[in-house]
Amino acid sequence: MSARGKFTTGQTWGALKKAWKGYKIAKVQSDRAKMTEYAKKIKTLQGELGIKQSSFPDVGV
């Protein structure tokens, strides 16, 4: 179970993978609002998994 207990570790990894995909798509589309949203989600999920959190200087996250 992940830190929150609602999802399994596998589900959290799956959500992280989808969040990265969304971030990359938003970056290609130059959608800063979505990039920021995904960056925050990625950092939260990485925290739940207990792994190193990425930094997103291009959106200030």
C-alpha cells in the first residue's frame, strides 16, 4: 500500500507514468497551466512512493 493507503503501489506507479505522459504532452503544446498541474501531481506521487522528487524549473515547481 502507498502512503495514503487508498491505492496500491502499482496503481501509484501507473498514475505517475500517466502524469509524466500528460506533462510531456502539455510541454509540446506549450500549455503552462497543465504543465504546472502535472508537475505538482508528479511530485505528490513521487513523495507517496518515497522516491526522489523531480524538479520543474520551467514552471516553477
